[in-house]
Amino acid sequence: MKKEIDDNKVVILSGAGISAESGIRTFRDSGGLWNQYSLEEVATPEAWRKNPKLVLEFYNERRKDVSKAKPNCAHKAIAGLQKKYETVVITQNIDDLHERAGSKNVIHVHGEITKARSSTDPRIVTNIGYESIDIGSLCASGSQLRPHIVWFGEEVLNYEIAREHIQTAKRVLIVGTSLSVFPVAGLLKKARYHSEKLIVSLDVDKKPYGYQFVRGKATEMVPYVCNSWLEGLRVI
Ligand code: NAD
């Protein structure tokens, strides 16, 4: 039996677009990271086996970018929803801008740049903040550390818990994602018929059934959506 919808629950599903205006590049937009790097060279288990130094350098650069970035008003508006609602942020982003904006319940499905994990035992995860990982950086059991990032071909993290939250939310906001990375993009379909469902993005390939598309920048549209919800109003 399906769980009841919780009138007090808001779920946000965010992607790289929400952090773009904080200066962290997306992967797919023009000027995005994949124009500069090949995905196969830096973001797959094969890349790690073939050239771990290059993979570490790539993520050390990403970590530096994150350390310099600041949460923008879209991240902050989402954190502000906590004043009234149980707010769950499911993010594909590996940055920590939702946390730094004040969100308390952030579920990272693609990992976190501020953590490292053992390359031989995925259960050993440590906070590294904005420190680099180098060849020779070892975990507690003596194995090489790798970034705590879900690479292409690896299983996403926390999927079941994310699914449960989206299934029970009265309000769902999707922001800054091209919805091209599965299985996370498939989470949208788990939202309920009777919940209010919105997508804020510059573009989407295909609007999922039941969602209202609000075209625009995250920093302009997300505060508007959040303020409407804080006043108890429907957005569209
Ligand atoms: P994506 O790059 O595929 O798509 C970004 C989407 O955001 C696009 O649809 C674009 O139109 C939209 N967008 C761009 N600027 C925007 C803005 N200012 N306001 C609103 N929307 C905007 O990103 P994705 O869907 O998140 O998937 C790519 C993968 O890349 C994710 O798995 C994520 O882990 C990873 N990634 C993360 C970061 C980060 O942590 N900040 C950065 C780059 C990539």
C-alpha cells in the first residue's frame, strides 16, 4: 500500500543548474565541463584504473571550485522553506552549497566532493573538506583514497530513501537538471498525482507528465516558488 501524502513535506530535486550561478560549471551546457574533459577519462571506474592521477587532479580542481563558490539565493530560498515545512533536498550535485545555505536534510545521490572513500572498501568514507586527495593519500585500512563520487557505471547512493521522500511529498520542485542522468531522473515519476509538481530550468528535453515547467534562472524563479509556498499558495 502506498504511504500517505504528507501535507507538510516539500521535496526539492536539484542538479548542476542551481549551482551554475554560484560559478560552478554544469556538465552539459555550452562552456560546460564535458566540452573540456572526456567523461571516459575522468569519471568512470576504468579511468580510475587507467590513470588515477588524472582522475584525482580533475576532482581536486572541482573541489577548489566548490571551496571558492558561495550559495546563491536559490539555495537560500530552499533552506528558508524549513521555517514552515519538512524540507528534503535530493541533489545530484556533489557540491556542498545546499548545506552551506542552511539546508539540514540533504541527500546526495551522486556523492560529495568534500568526502573521500577507500578505493577497496566503499564503507570507509571520511570528511576531507577542501583538501586534495593525492596518490599516496590512504584510508584507515591503508588503501588509496578516491573521491566519494558516483562515477558513470556505478550505483547511485540513497536511492530508496530519496524515492520514499518524493512519494510522500505534497510539493515537489525540480531545479537545474537536464533530467538526462538515470536512475535519478526516473524519481520524478514517483511523485504523486495530487502533489504540486514544478520544474525550474532554462530548458528541458521533454516535460514529464504532471509537471508544470517554469522556464527561467534558478536565482529568479526559485525564490518566487518558495515564497509562494511559504504563503501557502499554489504557484501556477
Ligand atoms: P546538467 O549539466 O545535465 O544540466 C543542467 C541543467 O540546468 C540544464 O537543463 C540547464 O538548462 C539548467 N540550467 C543551467 N543554468 C541554469 C540556471 N541558472 N538556472 C536554472 N537552470 C539552469 O546537470 P544535471 O542534470 O545535474 O546532471 C549532470 C550530472 O553532473 C549530475 O549527476 C551531477 O552530479 C553532476 N554535476 C554536478 C555539479 C555540482 O555539483 N555543482 C556540477 C556539474 C555536474
